[in-house]
Amino acid sequence: MPGLCRLLPLLAALCPPALSLRHGPSRIAVVGGGIGGSAAAYFLRQKFGHGVQLHVLEKAVVGGRLDTLDMEGSAYEAGGSVIHPLNLHMKHFVKELGLSVASPQGSLAGVYNGEEFVFEESSWSFINLLKLLWHYGLNPLRMSMWVEDILDKFMRIYRYQMHDYAFSSNERLLHALGGDDFARLLNQSIDEAMQKAGFSQKFINQVVCPAMRVNYGQGVAINGFVGAVSLAGAQSGLWSVKGGNKLVCSGLIYSSKAEVIPGTVVSIEPKTRSKRGGDPVKLYEVTYNTSSGLTGDTYDIVVIAAPLGRKMADITFRNFDPPIPEFRNPYHQTVTTLVHGRLNTSFFGYRDPQAFHFGAIFTTDNPKLFINSLGVVSPVGDTGTGGKLPLPSAVWKVFSNEELTKEQLGLLFSSYDSVKVKPWLAYPQYSTPEKLPPIVLHEQLYYLNGLERAASAMEMSAIAARNAALLAFHRWHGHSASVDQEDLHEKLKTEL
């Protein structure tokens, strides 16, 4: 024993401060049970282990902006619908949770400008290629290469996260992936970015703009980075989760063994508690409204995984020094309308319904148009028929910025049996230059949703969640060498 006592100071001296052992947190709160919050709970459990108590505070239902609408006994995706084949976190979640994958139903697409179709897809891929070359020259091929280059850089995030590296700000994260190129994309519109890259205005108006409108309800004034993400969503191989994408959220929370507490968080306040014979303990008091009234609890770490703002997660931050800044980032309303009915093809210039073969209609920017897109959809439990032609009477999903009036529904549909409507504050209202909110709001108070001001997608939320979990872990234990490292890309090349 005396020999061991003499050795302890020597061993302590050999251990660098970054590896100093600190007790893990006792309790962690995650505010929000959408894909960001559920992924955060999953990754926090992975990093902090089973000793920590995890609470997920959710004001509505687990799933957030991933939700379904029921129509005539079947459920249809109403929120985030498709996942890209390169979304590695989402792929991992589905595999880990034992969920099944569904491929979207194939159907012919057309681009409508409010007066006529400016592009009509054929059932023959060779004819489509000739049409694209005839209309737009090499622009479509160049676009694929341009988007692929951006995706290749962005894919570095998986290598960094696999090696447990985290970033303390969204700017640092994006700069580590794409350097000044990504900063430039955030500071200019997709229109400007693609014009500078040599794409024709006709191609931008007729191909790029419709992709922005269907994915983000906005035109080509959105930032170049989210624009590139939107164009990646136009590629092949897209998929969804059989039974509904929201199953990922409930599955991740179950896997994390977190306790879901139904309640609306109204305030967060830092507290200091004296500890007998030790340093004072810093905690956060989270107050939330439940069905039985106001209540609250204290936590060592709080992760906010819901968009902050008056219309979103309207949380008051009490007695912070310096004060937590207000978030004035507006969110864009998109209305999902499901209609079981017969399309009025004459509205789109087709007097003969038999000649109308489109199951997906995208639109260009035209103030007269009251829809952003519409398309035939299958129930979430169904992989689709794979057929190319819409049935005379089918379930159509319509995206618009405002709720459709009866008159507008009457223009779009010659007859319909049922209508279901879901308005969403779905994603940020994008503008340039894009300013990204901070991740670290206070010592152990983190905010996930700032990253979606660069681009909003299920995978972006998952990436932000893993980054926040890693950041919280490293900051708690003082692992500064794993945070905000420059030239990570080159460093990791030598590590692998």
C-alpha cells in the first residue's frame, strides 16, 4: 500500500489535463422529440453511457416534422418524405432499429409554368436524355457533377464524427468540410452560384427552380448550399421508411432508454447549488407546462432540438450572463394537402384526361400559380405499384404556401372524395447572406437547429445531433483536442 500511495502522484503527473477523470453528468434534458431530438438522445446515450438519466421533453408528439396523415384508413407522409442514398446516419438508424425501406412509386413527371408544360418526361429513358440535351444542352450533366463535388466535400463529416471530432460552431463545421467554397454558397443565392458556374438561365428557371419549390417551398433566391442539397434530392435512389419516417424517432428514443415527458418548455435558468465539501455545482432549471400545470426539473446538460423563435419553441432564458440572443430566424409555411380524387387535367392544358400521363407535376416561379407541386402518393406501408401512370382516381399530395380554397381545389380536381390538410412551419425562410445561430448557448446548453439554416433535412438534423452529443461530451470532460481542429481532412487521411 505505501508503495502504491507513492505511485499515485506520479501517475497523476503523467496524465495530461485533457484526460482528467470527471464524473459524468447525472441528468440530461433534450428539448424536442423530432429527428434532431431523438437522434441527440441516441448519441448522448452512446457517449455518456447508462449512468446518466435522459429526459426528452416533447410538447406534441414524438416525430416533430416527421408525421403522417390518415386518409380512408391509410397513412401518408405529410412531413419529411424522402431520404438520400448517401444519408449515412439515417441508413444506420434504419438498420440498427430493424426497420424496412420503401422506394418511392415511379411516375412520369412534368414541369408546368402556369400556362404550359415546359418539360414532359417520357417513359423511355433514352428519349428523356435526348429531350434534356435538346432543351438544356450539357447543363443537366454538369449539374450532376457540380452537386456531386459539393456532396463529396460534405461527406467528410462522417469521417470526422466516426473519429469523435466535434465543432463548437456551425461555421467551423462547414468550413472544415468545404472551406471558403461552402461559406460562399451560404452568402449567395443558388441562382447567383449557378450563373457564376456557367449554367443557363433557362435551365435554372425550368429545372433548378422547380426542385427548390417542391423541397423548400421557395424559389432560386435561397442560399446556394441549401440549393445544392435540394438538387441532390432530385437524384435517383431516394427512399423512405416503410410505415412512416417518424418510426425512426420513436425507435431512437426507445433505443436510448430516454424518458419522454409530455410538456412545453417555457423557461431555462442557470442555477448554482453548493455541494458539501466540494465545488459548487452548476445546473439548469427547466420549467415546462404539462396537462397538470407548470412544473420543472434541474439538469447538468440541456440540448435544445427544436427551432427557437416566437412561433416555434418560445423559450425564455432567465438570468443568463451574458444574455442568450434572440433568434429572429423566420420559418417558412408549407401546407400539405392530401386529396383523394380525379385531377382536372384541363387545368394543365390537357382536354383529354386519357392523354395525361403525369403522376408528378413540378412548377416554375409564377405569381399566378397557387401550388408548388403535386404528385400521386402511396400509403407509408406500401412500396407502391411501380406503375408509370396515375389511376383516374388517386391520392394526390399538393404542396402550397397557403391553404387551398374550395375554388382552388375545384380548379385542380374535377371531383374528390376526401381532403386532409396539414400546415407546417416546415423549414427556415432562406435568405442571403445566411447567418447561422450558435451551437453553444451557455456552458452546457446546446442548440441543434442552427445548422438547418444552412440546409434543412432529416440527415442535417442527425449530423447536428451527433455533433452536439460529441461536443457536450468533450466539453464536459475537457477534451479540447477533439474540438475545432483545423485541417482535419488532411489529418484524418494519415490516421486511416
